[in-house]
Amino acid sequence: MESLFTDVFEQPARELCHRSADGVDVRLVWYPATESLAVLVEDPRDLESLEVPVGDADPMDVYEHPYYHAGRLGLGTADDLLAA
């Protein structure tokens, strides 16, 4: 019997868009196993990372404004996220 955990590894996330500014990487990724989109934000300077699920939002808007959408989803306020 296969688990969801196994399926996720058999179908890795696919990067659809990537941008980098001031050392912060932002990626729009698609997870085929769950048919979902998310935006990943990584700041290697302080080892901080954030995953923002796209849900019903416009994927490109989440990609362009991940801190706003993270705050909207209760993942932290924009000020908290920007201060990190």
C-alpha cells in the first residue's frame, strides 16, 4: 500500500516561477500529488523560510506579494514577516 508521503516523493514539486531580490528567493511551486500551488519564500541570511498556500487566490498575486498573503492567512503579520 502506498502512502501520501511516498506519492509526494514520487511526484516532486515543480517550480513554475522564481525570482530573487536582496538575497530573498521567491518561488511559485506546484505539488502534483495534491494538485496544489504554494509560494515559497527563503531568506538564507537568517535561515528563515515561509510557505504560503495559494488556495483560491490569484497565484501570480501571491507570488508577487507573499508577505501580504501570509498575513491574510494568519501565518504572521506582514510587519512580523518583514522584520524577520
